[in-house]
Amino acid sequence: MRSAFLTIFIKEMKSIIRDPKILITMIIVPVVLTGLMYGIMGAMTTQAVKQAMKPGGEILLVDLDHGYWAENFINYLTSHKYTVTRYNDIDSAIKNYDNALCILVIPKGFSENLTRGYTAYLQVYYKIRGISFTSMMMGYKVYGIIRQYSDMLSKQILEKAGLSPEYVSSPVNSTSNIVIGNIIIKNIEPSQVTGPLLMLGLFVPLIIGLLAGFVAQLSATSIAVEKEQKMLETLLTLPLSRFSLIAAKVTAAFIVSLIGGGAYFAIMAWYFSQMSSLGATNSSASSSIALSALVKAVGVQTPAVLVIAGFGTLFLALGVALLLAMFVDDVRSAQIISGYIIAPLMLSIFIGLFLDITSMSPIQQTAIAAIPFANLVFILSLGLAGNYTAQLVAGFSSWAYAIIVLYIASRIIGTEKIFTMKLFKRKRRTSLGFHLLTR
Amino acid sequence: MPTQVVEVNDLHKVYPGGKEALKGLSFTVEEGEIYGLIGPNGAGKTTTLRILATILEPTSGTARIYGYDVKSEPEKVRRLIAYLPEEAGAYKYLSGLEFLDFIASFYAEDEQEKRRMIQEAWKISGLGMRIKDKIKTYSKGMLRRLLIAKTLMVHPKLAILDEPTSGLDVINSTRVRRIIKKYTREYGVTVLLSSHNMLEVEYLCDRVGIIHEGRIVAEGSPAELKSMYGAENLEEVFAKIVGGEEI
């Protein structure tokens, strides 16, 4: 025969999948909306960046110089796919400013200045037509082509003078080396290390926080549904252990949350990979060197501790939500309750981000590592500081709290407190608590 | 000597907040009988049934089912009872059949027994092919029949029914009463029920306990009570005992 655990688990999964209040409002709608939001943002940003990087476009040009270098610059523009429409004065150019990138004025003396070795200025007039990302990116396009032309001239001038352009543009330069813990990585950009560091220290804790919110909401709802559908009394008189009941509910909420959270994670990962690919310049070889050095610096156990702490945090959020939801009567109240958990949870993670744990003594570090939720953020810093004891505390303390909370929950569900204690006092006659107290 | 299925002795229940629902309640229910607890609102009927169903804990006194104490041996008690609360519902996103399967899974020893339980419940409920529909589409009467069926299909040693026909129309109430009477006689199930409906109690119960302000104030078969109080029916008995207006 099927065990009590499996029977309740199957029922839970069926209820979650079939109940539009849970499946649609708590999983499908948020995931679809987030997907759409990131999809639109990603597509628009990619499009805007591609448009801005693509050479070409119309430039309204007012040439007041009529000299050699003015003509040379205009030829440079046309050779780089820009359409140049000439106007005699700025006013008529402004009147005809429709979809042009900008108005470019070559002032009188431009060629003379360049010939005599003085800096020559171009005047750019950019019309603000809106606050769209695309229109703002397009405005910057012209500065790029002016910069290119200027660099080209600079190179020619220096070569004529017999000087190295590289030397003149940067007589003093630097190479970048990174020290993490006791490891030195030579010739590497800081961004190549800070990227994975941010991923482990910030992105992963935030994703876990998001998942914990999901788990809290689902587990709180799973208990409230029993009360709302008036099944709790029947359920508690069935010959099944309270532990099976709690464990099955916890497992179902956990699995569905992982699926929902996985969808969120995939959407965010897709979005960030799109964004990072737009400005990617580093080779994958140097990135993997940075990553392996980083793992050496923080210790190979750090990612494992982060995973352990992550699951502990999820179970803790789940347990607290379950515990509080025992004292409410309906799904709506349960969702309010889960909000009370999610808000401090996220706040705790954010506070953790601003706390410099590395400047503290090892004892203080260990004490702070026991703070649930926030400790997710500290795991990486503790690895860098080499305080592995505190790191283990951070990794396993949430599990200890979760076990205690779930134990309390399974004890309470076996007592009458689940009926007699209420977090929200209601006057509805249909409330079970009301009946219990008045009969 | 008949076996005592339920033994309640000097039961007290004080709720958080100080409300005293039971003030020394005592009664017994013998094997195979249908025992009815009747009383006005707030008399302590539901509290008594919930204590026997192991949902609430008594403040003092004892309540035993087949000798098992409801407070110290609730797991053993739960294997012997099936409880139907007054305001019971069911999982509305399951079909009637899935719901019966869910309940039967906790009681049946093997798949064969589970199938037997479900078939029996299907018959008791009289839902026909609607048993395959989602519970959310059921009327109140259909839901109550399904719940009666899930309570009786497991052949409990003791069925605890709180207002079994509460909120049902005459046709559905009559049907439910017939089901209870027929089924309990057929399988020798002991029943403890509470009701406001004196006709129902007279029709169903072998013995009746009238509960008032947390105590049993009168007990006996409907015929004995009527004769004892010189009344024509249980309603008159009830009114005389609890101090209602003369009929």
C-alpha cells in the first residue's frame, strides 16, 4: 500500500496543479510576467545597443569653415556610411531635424586650427525627442565617429613627427593583477574576478531569497487550504502520523517552488547572459583562469557550503511559514503571513550586503554567521578571510533552525492549538475558531 | 455484558480565554448502538465529539474508546474511529473518486481492500457517474453524501457524526438518515452523533443523552425519555429539560 507520506504528497501536487489560486496566481502569472519583462527589456536593450553600434545614419551638417579639413571630415563620415545633408545655417538645420542623428556644425577656423597645430572643435546639436533608451543611445553615436576621426588624425600627426602614438597617448600605463586571499592572479582585469565574486556573493543569495519567498508562500498556502476547504479536522483524525503530514506538505511545496524558482533563475540567467554578451571583451580562457583561482582563494568547500546553506534557508523559510500559517483560517491570510516572512528575509540579505564581516574578529564573525538568511551573503567573505569554522556555522545554522521550527510545527499540528490559536481575529461565523470557542 | 465502546468520565474542557465548555460530562456508548447527543447551541456537543475524535484535549477527566485514552493514546484511537465534522468539506479540486481513494489509502491494508472501500462508498453516496466530477461542482447534498460515504466505507469501530444532516433539505436528510441506519445495522458500526433535529434523533438513536451547559442532564432511549417526562416526542422532553417555553 501507498505510504501516508506518498498519499498526501500526491494529493498536494494535484491540488497545487489544479488550484488556479496557487498555480496561476502564484507560479504561472509571476513567471510569465517576469519572463515578458526581462524578454522585452533584453530585446529592447539589445536592439538599442546594436543600433547604436551600427555605423550610419543621417547627419545634418552646417559647414561654416569650407576648408580642407572640413571636407576631409565630411568625406570620412560618408565613407563610414553616414548620410550628410548640408545646410547653410543652424536655424534651417533645426527646422529640418526629423530623424537625423544630430546637427554637426563645423565652425569657421576648423581647418586653420588643425593645420596650425591647435585643437579644433566641432559643435554637436542633439535634439532630445524622448526618454527612450534607443533614442538616447543613438545620440551618442556621433561622438563615437568624431572620436574615431580624432584618433586617426592624432596617429597621423604623431607618425609624421616620428613619435609612437601608443607612447604619446599613454606614456604611463599599468597592468592589472589581483590578490584574493593568498592567491595572486597576474594580468587580469578586476571585472573578470568581481563578476564571479558578485555571482557567488550576491546573485546566488538573492536567488535563494527569491526561492525562499516562493517556498514560504506555497507552504503557508498548503496549510491554509486545509482550513479553507474545511478538511483539517478530518485530516487530523485520520490514522496518519503528523510527521508524514508535515513532511509531505513540505516536500510538495519545496518541489513546486524549485520548479517555479528554476524558471525564474533561467529567465534571469538568460537576461544577464544577453546583457553581458553585449559588452563582452574578455576571453573565456582568462575567465576560466580567474574562476579557478577564485575557487582556490575561497576554498573548494565554499560553493558546497553555499548550496548547503541555501537549502537550509529554504527549509527554514518553509518551516516558519508553515508554523505561522497554522494560526490563520484562509489562503488570503496565509499569503499575508508569508509576506511577513519574505520582507524581513530579503531585508536581512540586503543588510548582509552592506556589512563588512572581514574587519571583525573571528569570534564576531562566527556569531554573525549564525544569523539566518543574512549568513548566505557572508559565506564567500568568510572563505576569503579563511574563517572556515564560521563558514560552517553559516552553512549549517539554518538547517538547525529549520529542524527546530519544523519539529515545533509537527508538535503543534498534533495539538489543539492549531484550532484554538489565531493570529488574525475574525468575526465570521463560519470560522472554525469561532465555533470552537463558542460551543 | 456488552462492550463499552465509549467511556466518558467527569470530562471538563476549559478553552483558552476561560470559557468552560464541559463541566463534568459522563456517559457511555455500547457496542453496536447509535447514541445521540442532543442539546442547545453551546451545550458542549461538538466539544465532546472533538475530544473523542482526538482533535481537542480534555482539561480534566477521561475519555476512552475501546479502552484507549484519547489524550495519551490518540494514534490507537484514530485507527478505530471515523469522524464527520459538522462543517466538513473536501478537496474541491479532486474528483469524488480521487477523494475516496485518498481517504481509503489511510485505512486499507492492501489495494483489494481499498477498491472494496471505494466501491462501497460509491454505492453509499448514490452519486453515480458524478463521482468522477470535481468536488467543486457538487451541491451541498452531494458533498454531504460523499462525506457520509467516506466515513462509513472504512467500517470504523466507532463513527462520530456531528450534525450529519446539517444544512440539507428534507430529501437529502432522509436519504442520509436511511444510509446511516442501514449501514450501521449491516456492519455493526457503533455511532455517536449529535443533532438538533429531534425527529432525526428519534428515528436513528437507540439511546439519547441530553446535554446542557456541559453536563448530561438526562439519558435513555427515546421511549424511556418520553415516558419519564410525560412527553409526546423528544422535542417536548428537550424543552422541559433545558427550560424552554412550554409547547
